[in-house]
Amino acid sequence: MRSLIRDRVLLGAISGVLLLVLPTAPPAAAAPGTTRPDTGGVLQQLLDAERAAGMPGVFAEVRTGRRTWQGAAGVADVDTGRPVRPGFQHRVGSLTKTFVATALLQLEAEHRVRLDAPIAGYLPDLIPGETGRQITVRMLLNHTSGLGDYPEAILRTVDDFEALRHRTFTPPELVRIGLSLPATHAPGAAYSYSNTNYIVLGMLLEQLTGETVAAEVGRRILRPLGLRDTYFPGLRTHIRGPHSLAYVPLTDGTLGDFSVYNMSWGWAAGEIVSTPHDVNRFYRALLAGRLLPPAQLAAMQTVVANPADPSAGYGLGLSWAQLPCGPVWGHTGGVIGHSTYTFHRADGSRQVTLAENLIRYAAPGQASPINRARSQFLVAALCGTQGAVSRQAVDAFAGPIG
């Protein structure tokens, strides 16, 4: 798990060397009130292919210019056969990090926090000793702090998932768990993804504003953009709107549903519920400069290298990957039973957000037809469906949850 909500920067899932020729098909008929780009028929075929590969339910929104395509394949409930719908609410995991980073960069633009200041200057008792004086706000934002990843200690097995279903964690408790793990490297020395970073940043956001993370993100981002289906559930264990169940394979071979869950363990690192439509609207506004001044957006898009893939990197709460059709920005998110992929062309010409309702369908590093089908869909959405596109290590890509 670099485990549970560890999100990979595509890790070559949609970039690189393996040649694929995508199918072509006439456009599907548009649903009432929905405008489909001319690739709609192919995109639906590709979603159907992921369903056929073993994903119970998958849904997505793709934007091409001003045109929008929404699609879904499979079921939200394997017992009843209830179909999945494109507008479902979904636990989007570490996409939460981009929201939190945006709020903090707004505070930086207001001269209320300095990115290169040590975190000990703001939260003096949280990370003790020299480590707290060496780790800066920027290192937390771009995962170069070296702090251990707390889910590795608490959410390793399906038994852990069940045991913590109704457990409430506090942010200081999560930070203490992260600090109990070995450091991955010296502060600032390298990139190493850790959810502990964003728990610390959530606490910083609350310290600076005197408001909760949910309230501050709501005031600065959700309400101004009209993201009515995006929210922090807090201690509420149920997703409040229409949604899919959240599946994890159990040891007896059946699927366990974890859609009812106390998400305090994710908090500022992975608590948000949203929809593909709201997610696309948020990233469109962010990358268009509507949420951050130019200097702060440039800082967010200054990436550190991903040692696993030179064609990918991580900025301040924002992932980057280089595709044959150009660079894309976004994030991936995974919690217990729900996964989300959101990526966007740098010029805003194409966007995709894809949601899935099954994790741990393959061992880490194991080849899976689901991975291949997902990658085909993402590349088609971002680069178009005509001709050939390339991607790297598809068979080894296990998504955001190992």
C-alpha cells in the first residue's frame, strides 16, 4: 500500500513505449441533455472493455473543448445488478491533495505562509527536533519531506480494513503514526509519496485560518466554483448521494463492500467525495488560472522527478506526465474500494476523470487486463482515438492502490 491511498503519478500507465492501435467506431447516440464529442462511440467501447476485463463498474466524463461525453459500464451493486451511472458521487481519495494545496497556495499569495519556511515555525510541537526545522512547507506539498506514509502502518490487510471501518482518527494521531515509521530519506533529498505530508498540511491550513479544512476549502474553492456534489464527509460514514458500492476481494473469493466507512483516516490527504463532472470543473478552473495567481500556479506546476519514470513528476499537489500528444496534469486517488483518475491537457483542450469501484484485483506489479483497458481509455480521452498511441509498462501498472 504504499498501499491504501498512495497515488502514483501515472507511473507510465499512459506514456512510453508499448504501441496500441485504438478501435474506431461511429459516435453513439447522445443522451438527452448530453453533448457527445465524435469519439463517444469509441470511448464507450473502451469503458465496456474495462468492464469485460473484470472491473465491476466504471464511469467517466471526458471534455473535448466545449463538448462533453459521459459514459458508464457495469454495475454499482454486483448482487442486485443496479447499473453504475456517470453522475455518481465517489470517494476520490488523494485528489483531495490538489484541493488542499490550492487553498494553501492562495494563502501564500496572501502572504500568510511561506513555502520555504520550516514547518516548525508554524506547528512547533508537531514534528520534533531538527526534522521539524528542516522540513519546509514546500517539501510537504511536493512529497520530498522524507516522512513515512502512515497508511502503511494501519491499513495493510482486508482485516485491517474491516477493523477500522468505524474507527475515528485525529490528525495528530495520524502524524504520530507517520513519524513512527522510518524516514525514507533526508528532508528535501528526493521524492517519496507520503500521505503524512498532507495531514500536516491540513493542520497547517487550520492553524493559519482558524477554520476547519472542510470549511476553508468550501469557502475558497467549492462554493465559488459551484461544486455542489463535492464535500468532506467528516465522521459521516455514508456517501450522501447516489453512488456505487466499494469493493475489495475478500480471502474467501467474494467481494466485500466498504462504501460505508469512517474516512477520518484520510482527512486532508484523501477524504473528499465528488463526481467526475465536479472534478473536471475544478481542474479546469485551476489550470486556467481562475483559482491561483500566475506565480502560485507556476509554483504548483514546478515538478520534482519521479524516480520510477522520467516522463512523470509531481508538483505541489499536482501530478504531471508527458504523453505523445503533450503534457497532462492531474492526480490519481484510491481509497478502500474506490479509485479515481483525473488528467488534463495543459492547454485545457481535453480532460478526463475516470472512477472505478474495485481495488486489489491483482497483486502489485502483476499484469492485469484491467490496467491495459484503463490505460487505453485514458490515452484515447487525452490524445484522441484515431491511429496509434503509446504507453509504458501497462501490464505492470496496478493503479493507485497496490
